[in-house]
Amino acid sequence: MRSRLGLTAALLVLCGLCMRPVCGQSAPQPAHRATADTALDLAAMQRAVDSASEPASHWSGPKSGPSAVAGASIAIISEDLRNGGVLGVAKGIKEAANAIGWNTRVYDAHGTAEGRSKAVAAALALQPDGAILVGVDAGEMKQDLQPFAARRIPLVGWHVGPIAGAMTNSPVAMNVSTNPLDVARLTAMAAVIQSGARAGVVVFTDGNFQIARAKTDAMLDVIRACRDCRLLAVRDVAISKSAEQMPAVTDELLAQYGKSWNYALSINDIYFDYAAPALTRAGNMGRGLSMLSAGDGSAAAFLRIQAGTFQTGTVAEPLNFQGWQLVDELNRLLAHQPVTGYVSPVHLVTAANIAFDGGLQGQFDPGNGYRNLYRGIWKR
């Protein structure tokens, strides 16, 4: 098995791409062809895609830590449980909490500002020992989260910001995630490789979230560096509005670009839940379009990949595993120890490897024995 240790570095230097400041990209962009000094190294890109597609059987996470802090009461504040990634992590948290001996209560913000405020207030009223944020933007919610810090209630989160790992200058101590920029770059690279470097791309994003804006910029860097790829448009569709808006948006894009649109990239699988039926209804016009998502590996995405229905890849988060990691990180804080800062490697799911690591059960669940490893750390 080729090592994944150099994958992040490879993704950073591939194609001669430079890191740009995180910026929003909500308006459609013109088709773009790269100059010679940003030409893609397709061979290196292929190696990165191959490495990220390997079975995830190796454990690279922590091997020691504090025993379980027994009987803790934990609030789980979820951005929107309609989102498959958020739901998958919440399920993983509850599974791990049961293993470690904690009580949990879930609060769903339903994807709205009002819902977030209500969920945070309800969680504080619980007077929990700790809290876990799932998909909530910690930067946008910083003021709302200050009461947790004031009461010395430790916070960890999943996908709460654009940088994975230990957090500074935030009430949240740890952002459990794969590296979102690596996820985004790999998604775009997979599209370039699959298309023979001739992708006509539309990118779907949600400008309400800093992490989504960062992922979008990273995907755009790769596509813009591809000489014979065309960036047709960037469409800003709120995840919470995707069910209502994506069918019409898909129809509009098909009418505007026709067969020149052959690749759809997104910051989340949920957009494709509503684009796929529109593509099916479009018949021949939608045939041949490939969809790849920079997260999170929903059950619906796995079904589309397995069935060969438009979606050809998702850079899936190990959602259940990340639920266990969140519990472990919070247990460390409750035991007055630092978080690990561990960032799990990126993993691309395609039809070629979906039979491994839980893919046939509709999820990316690494076959690295993480449940027993965490139980061993907690002495449970």
C-alpha cells in the first residue's frame, strides 16, 4: 500500500497552485483557460487520486489518552439533521457516547439563524458537562458560544471552520474534520482525471459558511489551472434551500450550457439529491454528466455511485469514526488534557472501491478497528 503521509503535501504543490486567501465566490464565472506557468502535472494528480482511493485499513490516530470520565451529560448542537453528513456524525457521537457511558441530548438548528440561537440557548439550559457542535460555523456563532467558555463548558466540533485540528482564539477547542482544502482539491482533481483534462464544470456552493467558501476557492484553483477545462459557472445555493432550488437551477444550467456542461462539483452531496432527478427528467440532455462532491459521503451519494447514476465520486468523511473522535477529544478536555489535533486522511469513494470500508452499507466506515482502539483508550 502506498503511504498517504505525503498526500497533503502533494495536493498543495500539484499543478503549481498557490494558496489564495479564503474568499466568497457566489457569482457565475466566465470560462477560463490557464496560462503555461500553471499547467497541471497530470501524472502527479493521478498518483494523488490513486492514493486517496486506497482501502483505509491503517490506523494513524491516537493510541493513548485518559480513561473515560464517567457519567457526563453532553449537548449535541446540530446545524441541520436533514444533511446526511451532520446526521451521520450525530449517530456516531451517540454510538460512542453509549460506549463511554455518557448521556446525550441532540438539538437541531434546522439550518436557520433563529434555529441556531434556539439550539444554543436550549443546550445551555441543560447545563451540560460538555457540548459538541456538528456542522455549525464556529466563527459566525462565536458570540453565541461565549457563554460556554464563561461557564467553562468545553466545546469540540465537526466541520465548524475552514481549518481542521486544534483551534485557537475560539470557544471551540477542536475542529474534527479531514482537511477541507485537500478534500476540495482532490474532488476537482478527480474530475480533471476522469474527463481527460477536458471538464466543463459548474460548482455548487453555499456562501453562508466559511468552510464552503474555502472549499470552493480550492476547487476553482484546480479547474482554472487546467488548460482544456472550462469553468462554466459557480452557483451559490443555500444547503437549507437545496430541495426547493436545485431542480430549477439544474434545468436552467442544462438549457444554458447543454452538453458543454459535463461535470458538476459541489461542496456537499446534498445538492445532487435534487439535481439527479432533474437530470433524469432531462433525458438525453442530462446523459453523460458526472457529479463529484467534496463531502461528505451521504448514503444517497453511495447509492448513486454504486448504481452509476450520474455521481462518480465523493470525497467521503468517515462520519461514524469522526463521531467517536469527537467523544474522545471531549473526554480529553473533561479530563483536563489537551485535544489530539488529529486530522484523518482524505478518501475518495468511486465505483472501483465502494465494496471496501463500509461502502456497500452506504457509508465510509474505515476498516481500521477504531471502535476497539478508542474503547481501549477509555478502558471501556
